[in-house]
Amino acid sequence: MELIKPKYRIRCEFGVCKNFANMTIKHSRLGIGGALNICSECAKGLMDLLKNEFKTAKKEEVVKADEDVETKKTPKSTKNKSE
Ligand SMILES: [Zn+2]
């Protein structure tokens, strides 16, 4: 994930927001068409939302995620190299 500044004046794409976007969130695997243009107001709202989400989810997932990481990572990285 990458946070870049929009090159043009572009509207925030977050719901019905009417502000101009002042940041673009781009996933490293997608082109610019897959990016999300969002204003700082919406970004803040999103940040708070995610913060709360991770705060509550963390307690339950810490143990689970620990087991999953090693089994999931190994087959994926070998597959990418053979392609
Ligand atoms: Zn917005």
C-alpha cells in the first residue's frame, strides 16, 4: 500500500463526500485505476474506524494469526518464484 498525492484536482471517492481528495491510497499490486482518492476528513474518519476495529479484534486474533503465518507464507513465496 502506498500513499501518494493526487496529480489532479479530483473529488473524494468516499461515499457521498463532496470534498476534493488530497491523498490517494494505492495498492502496490494495482494500477492507478485501483487507487482510492480520499480527502483528509474521510481519511481521519477511516483511521478512527480502523483503529477501533483493530483494537477490539487484536485480542482474539493474536493467537490465531501466529499459527497461520508460517503455513500460509511458505507455499505462496515458492509459487511466485517458479512463475
Ligand atoms: Zn471525503
